Amino acid sequence: MSERKVLNKYYPPDFDPAKIPKLKLPKQRQYVVRLMAPFNMRCKMCGEYIYKGKKFNARKETVQNEAYLGLPIFRFYIKCTRCLAEITFKTDPKNMDYTMEHGATRNFQAEKLLEEEVKRMQKEREEEELNNPMMVLENRTKDSKLEMEVLENLQELKELNQRQANVDFEAMLKQYKELEEEQRCKEQEEDEQEVKAMLEQAQNQQLLEDSDSEEELAKPRLNPTAQTKPKAILQEVPQLQRKKLRTESWECSVGKLSTRAQLARLVAHRKQKPDPALNSRGETRGTTASTGSLPAASATSSLGLLGAYSDSEGSASD
């Protein structure tokens, strides 16, 4: 099996290709080929539509006694996909197309029919001009007149379009550029204002923070020993008022004891009787002794009373 796939096969030295017998095949032999439908068609038997490009296993043969400029014409046999009716068509090298022959009808093609009609009219005109020279002159005048009419209509259409559509593209582009520049400037100004506002806000916030920090630093310098309690300020005023009320009630009931004159009124001076034993020593000495002892005794007694009243006042205030 591997020998059939090689490119170079072995030929013996005594090989003679003339000795190989030639096959005698019929001229109208047919080949099985794979092809696609060249155009849309409809089967005559069942009415089935066969679209262009549908694949078939067809039989191909060469048409006898038909050729175009030495090119052979081939015929193809296919079967309908629904009723299996035989359909045949041929090649058309003259028009570079295919022609329907039997078993189906070709669908309508307006473009092809129009081209065929134009070619037919042109051919007839050429035949007429060939035999009649006056017809040539008439056809030329008709063509020139038709060309002039077409040019006039075209000029009228151009003028109408110019009147209806007077568009200055340069002015339009200039206006667009101006609007774009104004919008860009406006956006830049808005951005600058926003940045300025943000900077001012940041500066104000920084100033407030600095002032708060300075006040906090200044407070402990003024009174470093004070207790930083929020209720201390609220409690100072009621305590002072309470102390004032207590002192007023004490003064109303007892009286003021803060002056020495009032305390001196409460002190009574004792007069000591003269000692008979001391008379013998001398009057002068006895008098000096008695006068020196009385002020001392009065002072000691007054100091004792002041200490007692001050202790009582302190306890009352507490």
C-alpha cells in the first residue's frame, strides 16, 4: 500500500510506452462530477424550487456538433430533490453563463433580460445605419440633442442645490472651534475657582486648629495647679452662695465677731484687792506689780475667747 504513494516509481530499462494498449472509449461517454446549481430554477414536474448553490452529484458529457470558437459545450444531468425528475442544462461560453435545456424553468432575471434587450436594440441600429446614411445623420442629431438636454438638466439641478444649501464649511468649522475654546476656558475657570475655594477652606481650618492649640497651651500657664474638671466651674458658685448664707445667718443670730472692739466689750476687767502682805515692801513696787499683771491677764483671756470663736466659725462654715 505504501508504494502507491511515492512520487517516483521504478521503470525497468526495457520499458516501452508504445507497447501499452490504448483504451477505446466512446465519444459520448459521461463522467460523474460534483457541482452546484448555477442559477435558481423550478422543477416542471412537482414545482420544487432549487436555489442557486445547491450541490448535486451530476453526470457530465460533451455536446456533439456544438462549439463556440473552438470551445466545447458541456451538458449536465441532475435530479430534482423532491420527485427525482431529470433536469439538464448546458454551458454558454458566448455569454459566460448557463442555459436551461430540459426538466425545469429558470427563474426571472430582470437584469439579464435588460442587457439582452439593449444588445438587441444596438444591433438593429447598427444594421439600419449600415444601409441608410440618412439614418446615421438623424441618429447623431438625436444623440447630440439628448446630450444637451441632459447637460441642461444637470446644470439646473446644480444651481438648485446651491440655492437651497448655502453652507460655508469654513465658517462652520470656525464657529465650532470658538465654541470649543469658550467651553475649555469656562472649564478652566471653574477648576481654578474650586481649587481656590478648597485652599481657603484648608487655610481657615488650619488657623482654627492653631488658635485652639494656642488657647489650650495658654490655659495651663495661667493656672497650672487648677483641676481640669467640667463640673468645677458649676460647683464654685453654689459653694460661695452657701457660705455667704451661713455667715449671714450666724451674724443675725450671734452677731459679728470679726472686730476687736466688739470682743473687747465682752471682756470684763477684774480689780484685785490689795494684798496686806505686800504693803510692807512698798507701795511703788506693789503698784507696778499689780498694774503689770492685769493687762497680761486680760490679754490672755481675750486671746482665748478669739480662738474659741474662730474655731466655732470654722466648724459652722464647714
